Amino acid sequence: MTDLTKIQVSVLDLAPIGEGFEAADALRNSLDLARKAERLGYKRFWVAEHHSMPGIASAATAVVIGHIAGGTSTIRVGAGGIMLPNHDRATAHALRRSLESGGDDFPELLAELRFFLKAPTPGQKVTAIPGAGSNVPIWLLGSSGFSAQLAGQLGLPFSFAAHFSPEYTLPALELYRRNFRPSETLGKPYAMVALNVFAADTDAEAQRLATSQHQSFLNLIRGKPGKIQPPVDDMDLIWTPQEKAMVDARLGGSIIGDSKTVRRGIEEFVQRTAADELMVNAIIYDHDARLRSYEIVAEVTRLAASAAFH
């Protein structure tokens, strides 16, 4: 049996905007969740960059990070992630670079970013203010193999998006560990895996809560992204069998249930992936139900008990 007390557990939050609510409500809820996660002993609270999504308020990650960090004390706040090519366009124009790289220059962009976050060297012509010397911890994120291999080669920590790419989880982790080279950052591989966990007091209620995220992904498939919808009792009244298969392919790795079901699912997941850290995502329409879900995850992984001794 997997000892879950040895696994670090963190929170991934997209600042979901529920139907009938606005971005301001979502950001208030995110801060409330971060404070709850801090009290429960979660290690990190990451927001994620998404654009042109009516149901997600975390597009400007730097702003949301400041909002969350300003209202918490000890939990590590960051972004999982910032899409680096999205933030290079203005610089590219200024330097007369082409904007048609297709992502092939990502390793070069990453090297530049790491350089500017280090202490400036004598005679350095361009200095990042106030970033220079901050040495902000950098993770590489991925949903396939490219970032996994690069993270291993550079000796960086790696986070895999199993919450929407479950089929590539094990191949990507194997690629990361096989290509890992010790660096000044890490002496051995460190893999975080993000997964969806919907927890409630009963299996049936957890299954019902998960339908909000199912509807959200279904709307993406249909090309009609919108705000997060309230849960429903029967998704078969909404999706076709083909659409259900497409949603299951992306969200089928979710852990959904009461405390016993969730504990068993997390134990099996950790045993299968050998993850060093879990990052839990749960898009749940009702804020109180979302808080309760993260509370149950904390209980089954004994985060609350562990936090009392630190």
C-alpha cells in the first residue's frame, strides 16, 4: 500500500467563472481556496494561463499570482503555467524577429529567460528589472514528450498534465527520468503530476459535481466555450456517445468519489506513476463544494495532520 503521507500535494486553480457569476467572483473564490489550502497543508497553489475562455479568469497569471500571494502567508504561489511563446511577441517585434517559429525556438527562449533571472554579469547590456537575480524556480510543463525530454536534459523539475492528457502520462514520465541529467537545480528527477480529483461525502454526489467539468470540456469540443455550468444528474441527456468518448479520452483519468474511493484512486495513481508530487485540479460549480473536495483530499493524504507538526 502506498504511503500517501510521503507525497507532496498541491492545488491547480483555473479561477473558474460559474454561470451567473463574473471574473471578480472567481478571483475572490480563488483567494478563499488558496487560504483554505494553506490551512490544510497543501504545498503549492498554481494558477494557469488560459486565453479567450469565458469560464476561466486566470489569463493574466502575474496579476492573479499577486492577488493570491498578497492574501496568503506560507503556501508557494506560482503559475502552472505561463506559455512562454505568448509573452515573446512584443520583444520579437522590438528585435525584428520572426513570429513564425512554430515553437521550434522554445529551448532558446527558455535559455534567455533563465539567463535574465540570474544575477547580471559585468557589462551585460540588457538587465531584467526587477527580475534579475530573483532566480525564480522554473518548471517545465507538458502534455506530451517534448517538454519531458527537455526538462530531463536541463535537470529541471517536470510537471505533467495528466488531468487532460492521461494517455501520455507514463511515456512522458519515463522519457523525463531516462533523459535526466543532474544540474545545479536538481540532483535527481522530480516529477509532479496534475490530475482531476472530485471528492464529496458520497460517490454519487462526487459524480454529479464532476459533470460541470465534463460540460466545460464538451463545450470546447463543440467549439462553444462558455462559463462553468451547474452540475446535472444525467450527462447522457446532453452528449452523444461520440462526444462522451471524446470527453472520456481527456478526462477519463479523473478520480471521483467519497473519501474511500478517492484514497484508493490516489494510492493506485501514485503507485503507477511514482510521482513525487500531485497537483489536484477540480472545476466544481459550487464554491463550498469545491472547498469540501480539497478538504477531503487533504484528509485522505493526511495533509491536515502533517501540517499540524510544521
